[in-house]
Amino acid sequence: MASSKRPLQCLLKRALGTRSFCALPKKSSASPSSSSEELMRMEHEYSAHNYHPIPMVFSQAKGTCIWDPEGHKYIDFLSAYSAVNQGHCHPKVMKALVEQAERLTLSSRAFYNDKFPVLAEYLTHLFGYDMVLPMNTGAEGVETGLKLARKWGYEKKKIPKNEAIIVSCCGCFHGRTLGAISMSCDNDATRGFGPLVPGHLKVDFGDIDALEKIFKDHGDQICGFLFEPIQGEAGVIVPPDGYLKAVRNLCSKHNILMIADEIQTGIARTGKMLACEWENIRPDVVILGKALGAGVLPVSAVLADKDIMLCIKPGEHGSTFGGNPLASAVAIAALNVVKDEGLIERAATMGQEFRDQLRNVQMRFPEIIKEVRGRGLLNAVEMNNKALFPASAYDVCLKLKERGILAKPTHDTIIRLAPPLCISLEELKEASKALSDVLETDLPKMQKQIPDSKVAAASEACDRCGRVLHD
């Protein structure tokens, strides 16, 4: 037994080591065959082309810092779409991972294990719900929420068979499974994948009058309203003040489940444990993911009270890996880090500081930067398309990468900026300075270098509603 534990003990020693949380790892002895260029070539050759990544290869990471195979250092301002709120390879999370991996990794839900019940109690007490249903990815969590709402609608609300409706918001992003894209307004996500799942209606995000009309017209058939408290993929769209509270009142009035997708906004990202807390409202169903696994393992969870959760019976929903002991141990450690290191308060304070810095950049380039918006450390810079042309937000992100800042655009004119919550003030200043330098020095050069023959991409109308959502 001792010999079988030795490799994991060595891994633990390497993971914790004696260096600080974001200290430079030992230089990699990368061979020519493992260069960034070769690795990107291999992925392009052997992997499906379902992403358009920034041309940079992650090799090592600690805290907010990333190193490529050649040893170049970068600061992460995407956090794997907010999955790494605690920072990359957090030592407490890595310790929990390795210790649990030595004992037990998987039982399946055909049996009990000694870790998931502890996580279940922790989650329900922390967030104030009766029960939790564990899954793995965020998209699985969304699918679980949809099934749960439909089952509740038929059993408790007595909606006629096969007539249940889910209402969701224009511009939403809930994943790329068939159920999730059936709510999408992204033509790239939906074209060529029909027929989409029926039983969905759309409403503009932030428009409480439109939501009330849909509820009045179809309320007897609507089982749930699924929403993001802040729309992430749409470009960090913050709803009007009072919107979430008004949604809560409407859902209660019409007996409709209020389902909050907190996969990207939850776990301290916006300066609250849940973004819904900004308006002190309690959804009927909460979906968690991403940072619940601290960027170490995929962990998702759906929270609800017994009156809703127990509508699903044995055999009606599940996952082989959902609630596995390894993921449960990681999730417990991930939540402990958020609490013990004050990441909620840190996100709120540092987020306001960062927006102030970005607005100072906006004051220097008012013709380029249209808006700075966000909450906590979930922020976005939206630029004017005409001022950028023929460059795009993607081109700006390429230049940010050259200056050591890793960010990713959403749509042609928006850059989402969401660093790990352990980000320092100095690193925030480095990012805002890099953006200022790119706009002052690099953008004019790019605009001259990009061929004049390039034609501005016309904003496409949504196939579903016929409107242009992103100018």
C-alpha cells in the first residue's frame, strides 16, 4: 500500500512545494516538439474545430499567472470563463484533490460514498435550500433545471401533458447541449442542429413589462423562467435596478419557478456569493457550476426545496460521475477557500477599483470605448464598431496577449475581463495600462495593416426573433 501511495504523495509535494501561490514555477524543459507552435498545430490537426482560441498555450499556472511552454508569463483575465475564481491550482484545493484521490475517486450513485453527503449538507446550508442534485458540467446543471421545472409543472402545477413552457431571455447563454441551444439567440449555435426542442418562449432581458405580458398570456402553461442574473456571453449585461425583484414577484404571482443560472455569476464572482443577492431575492432553483470545482474538476449542482426537488424520482435523472467523492472533496475545499480568504469582499472591492481604472482609460479614448460595465470582478469593455474598424475586439485581445494580458472577446466589439478573485491591485493596473497602450499604439497600426478590402461584417438578425441583438 505504501508503494501505491508514493506517486500521489510526490504529486502532493510538487503541488504544494515551498513556493508562494503565484511564484514562478521551475522552468519547463520543453523539447522542440512541445513548443507552443507545434502544440497548436497538433490541436488543429487532430481536434475538432469547435473553438477559435487566442493563439497562446497554457503550460503551467498558479494563482493569477500563466506560463506557456517557452516560459513566458501572462496574467489571466478570463479565469476559464469564471471557473477559476479561487486562482489556478490553489494549494488547499490541490491538497484536497490529492488526499481524496488516494482514498476513493468514484462510487457512482448506485452506492453511497462518504464525501457527497458532506458536500450536500454544506451546499444546502450555505445557500439556504433543502436539497441538491449533483451533476458535472454547467450544461448538465441547466438540463437538470429544465427537467426539474417540467416535472414540477406536470406534477404540482398540473400543466396538461406535453404542454409545459420554459421562458428564457434573448441573448442568453446556458450551454451548447440541444436543450440549451433551443433557448439560444446565437445563430452559430442553432443553425444546422434542428429541429430544436419545443416548449420555449423568449423575452428581452431586463424588460419586466414584456415578461409580465408573456406570463399573463401563457401563465397556465409556463413552468419556469430561466435567466442569468448578469448575462455573461452576451457581454456582461447588467439588468436594470429592481428587475430581479420584480421577476421574483411575477413568478410568485403566477406560480412559475424562478430559475437562476448562476454558473458564471455565482461563487463570489460579482461581489456576492450569488449575483441574485444584489437584490436580496431567493430563486426557486439555483444552478451552480464552474468555480464550484475551482478549475480543478467539473462540478455542478442544482439547489431547490423538497417540494420541487422530490418531483424527480429514482431512475428519472442522474449521472455516473455526479456527486463523485473526488469532485465532492474538491468542491468543499473550493467553497472553504472562498469563505476563508474573503473572496466575496475582495471581488466587490477590487471590481470597483478595476472599473474606475477602465473608466479612466475610457476618458482617454471616448471615441473608441463605448461603455465599461460589470459587477464585482465580472466586467466588460464595449467598443464602438466604427472606431475599431477594420480591427475587432479579437485583434485587441491579440495585442493584449503580446503585452502579457490574457482576455477573450465576446462578439466583435466586447472584451470580457474576469480575472481570478485573488488578483492584486498591481495586476489590475497592469491590465488597464496594457489596454490603454493597445488603444494608443497598437490599434492605429493594426487599422493601417489590415487590408482596405476587408468589408465590415454586417450584424446578423436572430433567426428566432428577426432582430439584431449585437450591433
